[in-house]
Amino acid sequence: MLDLWNAFCEDDNCFDDRVWFNDQEYFDMHEFNVRHVSNAVKNNRYNFDHKWATLDGYANPISSNELLDFIDYDLLMTSLKRDAKDTKYSIEGLEKYRHNVEARTQTIRSTSGIKNVDII
């Protein structure tokens, strides 16, 4: 479901709504400073021990252990049904899309020297 949600967000230009694993890569990618994190922790919106993280409307980190706290399931399902003919969202197209992502990741690995990149 995470892959579908993030692909939906990217296609809809809602990049800040994507969901990430709450790890160092998430922090590095968003370049949070101490103020961002300390405010989020103080306001009980972020916890280092949670599994999932995303951004609030002000680019501050928020986290949860429940993936569905950040995914609008009804919107995603409505979009999938509406776009069922679109190969990117169809069941058959999803495998093709994942294959394309894996191929691009392999290309990035081989050209950048990155050896261990997990595909989510």
C-alpha cells in the first residue's frame, strides 16, 4: 500500500504527503534542523521510535506507528477505481511499474556507486 500511496502522491504533485520509514534517510532527505524536530517532539507530533513519518503542512516531521494514519485510504481506492484502465494503476500495470522502478534503481546504483538501496 505504501508504494501505491507514494506513487499516487507523486502523480498528483503532493510530494509532501508521501510516507517514509522513520529513519536516518528520512532525516537526511528533508534536512531537518534541531528546531523542526524539537518543536515536533514537544508538541507530541513526532516520536523517534515510530515506524512511519511524513510532513505536516508546514514541512515539519510527524510520525506514527500506523501507516493508515497518513494514507487517505478512501481517496486512494477511489483513484485506483477511477484509473483502473490506466496501466500504471491497474493490477497488471503495477507489476510493470515496479519493474521500471527496480530498473531505474539498478541504473542509479551502477552509475552512482550505491550498493545497498532498499526498494519499498
